[in-house]
Amino acid sequence: MKALFVVLLAACSSPSATPDAALEPDAALDAQIDAQPVAGEMRGIWVTRFAWTTQPQLEAIIDRAAAANFNAVFLQVRGEGDAYYHSSLEPWSRRLAGALGRDPGWDPLQVAIDRAHAHGMELHAYVNVFTAWPTALALPTAEGTKPHALSVHPEWLAVTSAHVNADSEYKWFTAGNPDVRAHVVAVITEIATNYAVDGVHLDRIRQPGADYSHDAVTEAAYAAAHAQNPALTWSSFMRAQVDTMVADIHGALLATRPAAKLSAAVWGIYEPLPGCSTSQGLRDYHQDSLVWLDREIVDAIVPMMYWSIEPGACTDWATLARGFIAETATRQVWAGMHALDDSAFDFAQIRARVELARTEGAHGVMVYASTYLDEDPGRWSAFVGTAEAPSVFFEPSPPPYMPWK
């Protein structure tokens, strides 16, 4: 998206300055008009694959987001080893036309790009990296010429030390097999090459649990690495496999669409707060999201902090957000939040989170998800408010400026 520019400078001159002399500072100001980017902030909305089934429904969601002064749509285009766009690598999603691999007759990703760009918004392709197929469903034979990856490569399945998938929600791809990582890189490269996306957004960029993935290829790789470094733990090794996946995607995106932003939705608790025993990305899911910031292999992380501001609680949104924001260094943190608090829409909580994110120095916020805002049109308009009672997104804003892009 084309950058927007403003000048926040005031012209000044001494009382004795001549008219000609007064023109010189103006020339300097004109130069700064082209040099000073608006800082901006991310105002992102997650649009999952469950939120729509038709083109009019998808376009209407983007229209509502634009009217509410969101500036970026994160559209899920890969959920379970499938595609919501024309792909030469993976089959069309079963959700679009009723069968895996069946052409729906339209291209959701292209439609979304066109609609978002018409509103002056960014469109990010939101990709589930390692989820492969719902656990409860048998994997069918895909229609057409592109089979599902797991049907061709059952050895790509992530498994526990008992060599089974124990996750009740999904079968997952293993992070430890280089062929899996190469396939994911090819998927991202295809998207970035064929579509004018403003970014790629990684979700499920982890493994399903601490005991994964003990598939044969990953176990052999760990055995070889451990022989070279007997101090290497399974957790450290597996985190390195996920890190490598992120780094490989980052490199592929730089090579194909360097202006596109790479972001990742990450577990909302990096490590438990003091005195707490909650889940955590680092130990439980082989996800070291802060290392990705330090290594600059993502442009932004989005901690999925789907809890309320509740001082003293082990899931207090404010404390968790401050912890992530403190680690931004040279990259960005977009503070993620759920649209609901305790299953209810409470805009006072949303306002408090947005304002805290701004105060603490986050580079913006992202809201999960359009589905919950669509339950009542007033939920979208609450972000804008009125002239008499302006709300958090009353004034439009560009996305956050990234000087390295």
C-alpha cells in the first residue's frame, strides 16, 4: 500500500526576515513532506474461513471493516492443507463447493484483495502453517489433480512419543521434516508470486504439544543433532525446527514480494506470569516467538491474548501485553484481542485494551474475529463512535510504518 505522508512542523521566521529569506524554510519543509512517514497503527481484523461461504458475504465483511476504520483485513486462505485461491500445489477447500478439490468458480483471495484495495485497506493472506486436517474427519480423495499432502505423504504427520496423533482438533504436519517445510515455503511463494498481497500472516506456527513430533524423520534428525551436542534437549531441538520454518518463509517472501509484511499470530502467553502455571508457547508448543523478533525473521508478532484486563490474574491482558511490547526491539508487536469477554461483547474492555496498547507503545491491535462483530452491526460502529462521542477508530489511520520494508 502506498505510504501516506504528513508534516508536523510549523514554519517560523524572525520579524526581520525578508520575504525572499522566508521562502527558504518553506523549501526545506516541502522536502520534509516527502520524508516524514506517518507512524500509523495496525487496525487489523481476522476473517476466518468460517465467517463466509459466498463472494457477497466476503465482500460485505470487508465493507463493514472499512466503514469501521479498520485498515487491514487478515483473510484465512489456508486452513487444513487446502486453498482458498487458485493453487497448483494444494486442493480447493471442501468448504467452498462441498468437496475437497472442487473448483468453486471464483477466487476468494483475489476478490478480497480487490475489495480491500478499493477501500484503501491492506489485505494479508492468513495461513495455517502446520494444521493438516480435522481429526474427526476421514481424509477424502481430492477431486481434480492436486491431492492433499497427507494423502501422498502420511509420514508428514506429527505424532507423539507413542507415535499417534493425540490432538482432538487437528492432525498436524510435523515441523521436523525438511520436506514439510519445503512444501510450506512453496505454498507461500505461490501466494506471494501470484497475488498482490500486502502481507502473509502465519497461524498455527507451532506444534500441537510438547510431546510432538516423534515421526521417524524428526527422531532421526534429533538423534544426529544430539550426538553432536549431548546437551541438546528435545524441546530446544523442536523449537529450532519451528524457528527454521519461520526463517525459511521469511526468506521466500523477501525473494518474491519484499514489500509484503510477514506477521505471526503467537500464543498469548510466552511464559507464565510469576506465580502462575498457565499454558505457554515456549514450553508447551515449541514456539519461541520472541526469538523471531530478535532474529528479525518476522516483521510483527500478534500475541493472541484472548482475555480481559484483570489486574492480578494469570491471564491479565495488560500484563501480558506489556511483556510482549517490551521485547519489540527493531520489529513490531500488534496486540491481539478477542472481540468477546466471557462470551459477551463489552466495548469498554475493547476500548481499554486499545488505549493501553497505544500508551504502552504497541504498533497497533488486531481483533478476533469478524464473526463476533457480525452478530450485531452496532459492534462494528462502536469502533468509530459519533462526532459527539468519538471512539477508538474515529479518525482513519494508515497501517504502521516499517522503515525496513
